[in-house]
Amino acid sequence: MKSINWLVPAVAALMPFGVSAQTSDANYCRALSQKYEAYISSKTMGRTPGQGTVDGSVAIEQCKAGNTAAGIPVLEQKLRDARVDLPPRG
């Protein structure tokens, strides 16, 4: 039982770092989504809306739902393929 006593304070001390990472990922995912919509699907640049890809749209929905691990890599790749600079992460 004594060997487990250190676990509770350790987990409690590390929890804020997990929350911070989740917030950071959510913000990054949102920034990727905005760039995708602006430069690939052309929804926010005042041009005629273009057509993004289905997987790009799904990735945006994943970001909105909080599943950043699924959304981020897809949006990063779509932006790289379109030669659009990625937003800063962090």
C-alpha cells in the first residue's frame, strides 16, 4: 500500500500539463481548420466557395468534436499539399 501512496500526488501534479496540451491542440486544430477553409475550401476569403475534400471536412468536424489526434494530421497534410504555411503550434 505504501508504494501506491506516491502515485496520487504524482498524478495530481501532472494533470495540469495534460489539460494544457489538450487546450493547445484544440487551438492548433482550430487554426488549421481556419487556414483550410480560407485557402482550400475558400469559405472565408470572399471568393466563390471552393470545394474542399471529404477527408478535410471530416478532419474539421473531428477538431470541432475535440478529436484533435484525428483532425490535426489530415489538415496539416492538406495544407502542405496545397503549399500553404502551417500556423504556429504552441
